Amino acid sequence: MNRKLLGLVPFLIFIFLCVFLYQGLFGNPRELQTGRLGQTMPEFALPDLMDSNKVWTADSLKGEVYLMNVWGTWCPTCIAELGYLTELRERGVRIIGLYYEQAYDPDFGDQFDINALRADVTSMLSRAGDPYQFNILDLERSLALDLGVSGAPETFLVDKNGKILLHHTGDINERVWRSKFAPIYQELTQ
């Protein structure tokens, strides 16, 4: 009797693995969602990328519907989406950049040149389009981690009260805007 039960264990493990892998076949890897959906923007106090004397907080962003776009000049997909995001800004969509500096690692004592970063960002935005009202510098990645950011680009739709309503991993293009963002955005801004 004991041998029969012992022989059943590999079969049960096989069934479990089959069910687990079968679910993965139909999952959409672009549908990574932050655990913050439906919650307010986490508390933060981070400097403006271009003016270290200006500090942005979750409260200072309240009052208008906005997109928070996580991006970096090192990210080719981020650069590709700048043109379409600039079109959205010209249509009145408020877009705030959350600059994600991939090359900086405080644990290794990296030397960081903020002036070189500012020059790089200014150059990139002048060539590819500047959709941002301003950029928040998240050097330590504290806000990105609180939001559950896994990379760039990622975009969050936030309402007037600071509540996160939508999270998209990947670039924002016309198709994504029309199918995913526009219906909610239009409802919020009417």
C-alpha cells in the first residue's frame, strides 16, 4: 500500500506542473500590473531632474489627471515613444516623466555626474520630442520600487486625487492609447 502512494507522488507532481505551465501559455507578459492599482500614489519627495532645488511630492501632483511615464535615455523603446507622447501633450494630456537612471548604483560608490545627465536628457528630448511637463529624478529608485516598476518604459494613469487607475508596461502608441488609455482618460477629464 505504501508503494502505491509513493508511486503516485511523481504523477501528482507531473499534473501540478502541467496545470501551472498550461496557465502560462495563455498569460500576457505585457499585462504585468502594479499592486498599487486602485490605490493612491505612494508618498515620495524627489527632486526635479533639471532643478535640484525643486522637490516633487505625491501631494504636489494632485489636482489634475496625468500620465506618469517611467523612462530613460538609455532605453530605445522609451525614445521611440517620445514622438507619440509629444503628440498627446500637444492635445492637452499632462505627462510627467519619472527618470530612471539605469547606470547609477549607490551600493558600488558610482560617481554620478548630474550635469552630464541633464545634457543627455536635453539633447534627447530636443531630437525626439519633449512630452514632459517636467521630469522627476528617481536616482535611488525608491518611487519606482514602490510602484512596482520592472523596467522602462512603463506608464501609469493617475486621477486628480492621486489614485492610480491604469498601469501599462511597454511603449504608448496610437493603438495602445486608443484601446487602453483614451476611454478612461476621456471619462476622467469630462
